[in-house]
Amino acid sequence: MTPKQLIDELIYRSSLAMDSKNFTGFLDLCDPAFRYAITAYIPEIRKEMTWLEHDKDGMKVLFDNLPRHNSDHSSLSRHVTVYTVEQDEAKQQAKTVSALQVFKTTLDGGETELFAVGKIYDTISMNGGSPKLLDRNVRLDTRMLGIGYHIPL
Amino acid sequence: MSRNEIAWKEQPKFPSTHFVDTRIYTDNQIFREEQEKIFNKCWIIGCHESELPNAFDYRTFHHPGGAQLFMIRGEDMKVRAFYNICPHRGNTLLYDPVGNAKRITCIFHAWSFSPKGDCTDIPRGKEGYQERYGCKDASLREVKSEVGYGGFVWVNVDDDSCTLKEYIGDALGMMEENLSMPLEVFTYHKAIVNTNYKLWHDTNSEFYHDYMHYFNRITGMMQPGYFDRKYKGYPNGHASVGSMAIKYDAYAGSQERAVGWPGLAPGGWVLIDLFPGMTFNLRTSVLRMDTAIPLGPDKLIIEFRGLGLKSDTPEQRAERVRDHNTIWGPFGRNLHEDLLGVHGQGLAMRERSDSKWVLHGREENSTIHDEVGMRHFYAEWGKRMGRQASDPFSDNKLA
């Protein structure tokens, strides 16, 4: 596969892992220096906001704590389209921009509704020809998120 | 032993102050009365002064009584509140939730207004209205507004209401020092939930539901001092809850909060519920402010604001943001659980679901799991509505 294909596949696999709540599988796709954030611009107060921010260890703790919490068990389906890939061979990194739509499907009856839209800004380490997620910023347009959700997008 | 229909509908064996009939959460007639008798009579938080830092800044607000409002800072730096309605053809004047307008011009026919509510221009007014109608007849409807208690912008659509000071009384006294310095809103989001506004305020008025929160159980309920926290009721239906030291590092992945709050002990947490649906929730490093805005008996918007000190350094602010969102953001550990809880109540109490009673019967000397906070709220609710919450359709209406 070409580097572009490897990058696309990494991003799509990360969404499949999260959709299936395979958190170990998701973390396996991440570089040890991985950082994750969910951000948004809040026009009502004209400010940037970071709603969730963790390093790789923090993400693991978040996942490990999930069974201890009371959560909405509706499933999420992440629809991602990789728009752009910019490779920096000197840094052995790539920066990507992907469109994101997240749908929520209820357990009772299977009704599906749009949960959130936004973009994913990834930085990918290309060391050794096996790309890993180094930094992910899920940048949401949607700010009205109903009762919220415990699992990152 | 399970109950049959008769037993299910039997009144709980408590005084009538210790339970409510669930129709107060579902009935449309009661909701309309609440808008009229409660929301249109009480002082409500519309926004915070930090959302209007400059002259001519405005902020729109869906008032829980139903009116669409905007608050605007004038050239004189005074904040005023108006109906967001053009007096000409009833159009919305300001569409964006926030902005800056020296002159407010309706997009429909270009009628213009000053930030003091005066009509300043009616295009081709003389030609159309001659001397019969002019700018002097077309001012905006102003509603009472005051800035106070931590810099919040309060509005009251009742021209004959008491003052804000009379309305609040001593209820915010516990936070007087905490609210004495300039504050700033650093985060804001809304949630729409299919539930009744009182159920959200109930959640903010009782801590027994800490059993739902793993975070609160491990950092609070299992720590010394938790069961010493006490409720105190104030006139007009307000109530407060005293502090304890939260042990944040008891939760894996969490740590003791490095940034505190002036006048609050390290790890402290005080909470004040204001009738009919506002909560000041000061938790160690962050002030969270909830405003409940009912859209119907079973539909609610909640506005969530997180505030820090205006004097924060970028590092302090970043910590407050993180502290807030770890538990109270849309992806936080606690807020999702609280919203899931009231969502579930909304599902179970839908009209004709045959839900019947909600209990407020715990008595523990006004300490943290006592349900006196809710009882205090419903005493005020009953007084204003002229109905008993436990028997809202009785002929024995309260005077």
C-alpha cells in the first residue's frame, strides 16, 4: 500500500475500533506520545473550548473507568472521510483533515439520530512505515449534544 | 411483595409535604400556569456581564416565561434588557446569539432602535403614517434588569416585581466572598432534555443521587465530612448546601485541584439553588451556573456556564477548564449521568404512563441525604401556584 493508503486505513480503523468499543485496539493504533482532544468554538461567548483532553495513559484510564459509570449504552457510528493528507517526509509525519459525522442508535428499537458533525485533525507518525496516531483533535461543529456521552468520538 | 393498581395509587404514608403527584411534571395546564405565576414573576439569570464586555455588545435569551429577550450594554456601559421583537411586524430583531450593535435594525423593513430601546428610524415613516404614528410610539419593550451576585445579568419581566436584592435575600450569603471579585464565563453549552424543569432542579437540590455518580461516591461520599454537609432553606424557595473537602485523587486519573477559589477551603464545594431553576455550584476551582428553561411540561433547555476569575493567568484558566470539563462538560463523567437520570425520569413520567408519586421523604436532620431541599422548593411552588404539589388538582387549592 502507498503511504496515503496506509494513513487512510489507520484513520478508518481507528473509527471502527471506537465504534465497536475495542478500546485496546484503538490504543494500539496510537503512538506512545499520543494526545487526544475534543474542541469547539463557542460563539455565544466567543471563546475556544477544549471539552476533553488526554494523553495515551489518560485515555486508557478513561476507558478503564467506563464500567464504573452509569452511561447511555446507545451505540455510535462514526462516518469519516479523509479529505486531505499532507506528508512531511523530513519529520516522518503526516497531517490529515477528515470530515466526521457521528450517528447514535438507541438500543431500544434501533432509532438512529445524528449526534454530532465536525472534522478530525490528525497528526500521524510515519516512523518505520507503520503509521500511528500521534495527535487527534476532534473539532466539533455540533455543540448541542443532548445528554452527552462518556466515550470519546 | 409487589403492589396491585390500588396499592400503587395509594398516597404515600408521609405528610403531604413529603411527596408530589407526578402530574406536576407532565400537565400542560400546570406548565402554562408556572410560566405565568412563577417564571414571569421571578428574577432569572439571562447571561453574565463578561458576555457583554464592550459597549453595544448584546446577547439573546429565551426567557423561561416564553418571551424572547436580548440584553445589551449601552454606550453608558449600563446593561438593559428588551423583548427581541420588532414592534412593527413582530419579527425577530437580533438573530445571532451574540454580537455588537450600535443600532439595532430589523431586517424586515429596516426599523431601527438604539441600545436604550428608543426607535430611531422608520423608513418612509411620514409618507406611510403621516402624523398618526412615529418613532415616539415605537420604542422597544424594556424588561427590568440588574447586574449582581457575581456579575450575572438578571431579568424580570414583571414590571411590578420586588427588587433583585429582596428576591435573593440572604440565599447567596454563603458565597458572598466567593462572588466578590470579577468573574468570567469560560465555557457555555446547552442541552435539550425531554423532561420537566423541576426534575432538573430537584437533581441539583438533593445529593442522595450521589449513588449514581462513581466520581462523587469515591471522592465525596466515602470521605470524612460528607454526611455533615447541611441544607439551609431561605425565603422565596432558595436553599444552600454546606461544604466539605473533596478528595479528587481518590478517582483514578484525577488529581487534587491545584487552583482554588478565593474564600473557599481547599477541595471545598458549596451549592446554592435559587428558585425556580438556577443553581450556583462552586466546586473547588470552578463555578458552574445552571439555568433551567422549560419549553413545555416535558421539554427543557438547560444552559450550563463555567466561570473562573477574570484575573486568571492562562495556566490557571487552563486548569479550571480541565477541572470543569472532567466532570461537567458534555463528555464529563458526572453531567452525562445527571442528564441520563432526568432523561429517564422524563421517560417514566410521560403522561398516561401511570407514574403516580415522587417521594421527598428522607429526613436526616437536614444533612446531605435529607430531601429537605426539594421540600423547601415545593413549599414555595405550592404558594405561588395556589396548588399543593402532592394534590395539584384538588378542590382544596391553597389561598
